[in-house]
Amino acid sequence: MERMVGMNKDILHIARDFIATHFPACRAALLAGSYVRGEDTPSSDLDIVILDRDTYRESYTFLDNPIEAFVYDGDSLDFQLFAEKQHGIPLITRMCAEGVVLKGEEEARTLILQGEEHLMEGPSPLSPSQLDDFRYLITDLLYDLEGSREEMEDTYSVGELTIKLPEFILRANQEWIGEGKWMFRCLNYFDPNIAKEFTKCIQGYYQSNDKQELIRFVDYVLEPFGGRLFNGYQK
């Protein structure tokens, strides 16, 4: 019941009506996402994890509300949670962990506990060769930035660094990563100072095309892991 404090009760009724209409025979269902976290906006959809006989993802409009249904059978859900630990993005893991039960109390509670445990454990650690792969890729982007005289090309190199550097920082420290806004949220959760400084460097580049502060920051991040990597790298 604690998770429902402050939740839009109309949304909860809509989610349950959706399950009764489209998945009446499902074993369990959880409402997750921004409505559960109290972060919903006028454009938010309802994210629902459903334990059923098939495995697929489908988008719906139900009572004028956009709904994303993430449907799994038992085996495919277990594999999904395992795969997310390897890749580092806890999409379904987080949905299970934060879920509010819509149907199938006992199985739904098991999914919540499973998600919470996986989320707390974090992703699988990177191997030394995977760390080297990151260092090599980021080094290559730095060389491109340093040697380039084309501002438009620099924009794409900076865009790639905006994704790859937070991914490296988080995975190197066995922390979850995310996509889009979730990458910033994960980085900010891990180290607010690093998140603030990196964002400041990125914004500084887009405001003035000055890439030197960004390059210095990236080198600062790489240094504890051995710095840039080119000579002797093998794939």
C-alpha cells in the first residue's frame, strides 16, 4: 500500500480495467513507470509488466491513455532479467522492483522481490577486456576531437562521448546505466559531482564550441583506469 501513496487512483483503476479487458487470463500484472514514481507528465504512458503465456511488447490506447504492455512468460522473464544484468540497463528489472500489483497478488509480489534483489545487486562487472574496449573507443573519440577542424564533425564526436563516457563510468563501477534521461539519472545517483561537471562540459561545448574542458574532463575520468588506450590494444 505504501507505493500507492500519492498515486493517481484513477490511473490505477484504468490500469486494472485494461488488464481485465485485454489480458483477463494473465497470471500477474504490475503497473510501473512514472505514475508509480510520482513523476508523470501530461505525455506519460502507463508501463505494465504482464506475466502470461506469450512474450512480446505492444502499445495500446485505452480510455484515451497510452499504455505500453511488456508481456512475458515465466522463462522469458527470467532470461530478460539475466540479460539486463549483462547489458547493464535494468528496464524490466526496475519495473518489477517498483511495481504496484494489478493482478495475481502472490506471483506479482514474487516479481517485485526478484526485481528488488537484482536492482540492489547491480549489473555484472565488466571484464578487463571490456574495460579496454571502452578505453579504446573513448580514446579514439578524443583523438578525433583533438585533430578535427570541422565543427559539425565535432558535434557528432561530442554526441557519442555524451553516451559512451557515462556508460564507461557507471559500468566500470558496476552501476546500472540507462538511455536518454535515465543515463543522467544513473550518473547523478552514482556521483552528483561527476554528473554536474560532465553536464557542464557538454553544455559549455554547445554554447561556445570550446572542446578543451571536455577533453580534460574525459582524460581525468580515464586516468584511474590507465588513461587513454591505443598502443597494444587487441580485440
